[in-house]
Amino acid sequence: MVISFEPHTNRIVIFVDPTRAGSWRKEPFYSDIKQLAREAVADHGQVLVWQSGNVTVIFPDSESYLGAVGDDQFILTGEKMGKKHAIVVNADDPRRAQAQRQKLARSALPR
């Protein structure tokens, strides 16, 4: 596994070797990934597991399998009725613009 942080998206990406599929679900890795998810969500970030061209978004208490995500697509995360969820949208999707506005508003708040 290779772990990368993308500061421009506030995202941690875990790239899993295709010859070791599912290794990220084994201990001690899984507990560490869940801890990263708790920290990321608290800071409006994301944790993604990228394995064999497919993406799974990791939340502290759940996961959202998205499958293949194109270079021209974006992953949005949110909460609906108390449950975290993730969706894939295209660049021209209005939900992407709305998410960017919300991110800018959050970044203007004092920490």
C-alpha cells in the first residue's frame, strides 16, 4: 500500500497493490484507515482506497463503494439523514459547484 495526501482536495488516498487485493481490510491496516477517516471527516476531508481502478470512500462508521471513477469526475461526500454517503459527479454537475462554495465558506472561518 502507498498512502498519499492531496492537500488541494484535503484527501488521503490509499493505493492498494492489485496483487494484494483486500489487504487494506486486514489488521492493523484497517484500524489505522478508520482512524484516518475519523480525523479526515472532522476536518471535512476524505479517505479513499484505490484498488484495481475502483474507489471505496472510507467513513468512520461505514464505507461507500463507488467503482471506477474517471479523471474528469469528482467524488463528493456528505451526510443525509444522519448517514455519510459519497457520490461521483461530472465536472458540470451543479452539486460540484455547490460543494466548492461550501468549502470556500468553511475555509474562511477562523480555526
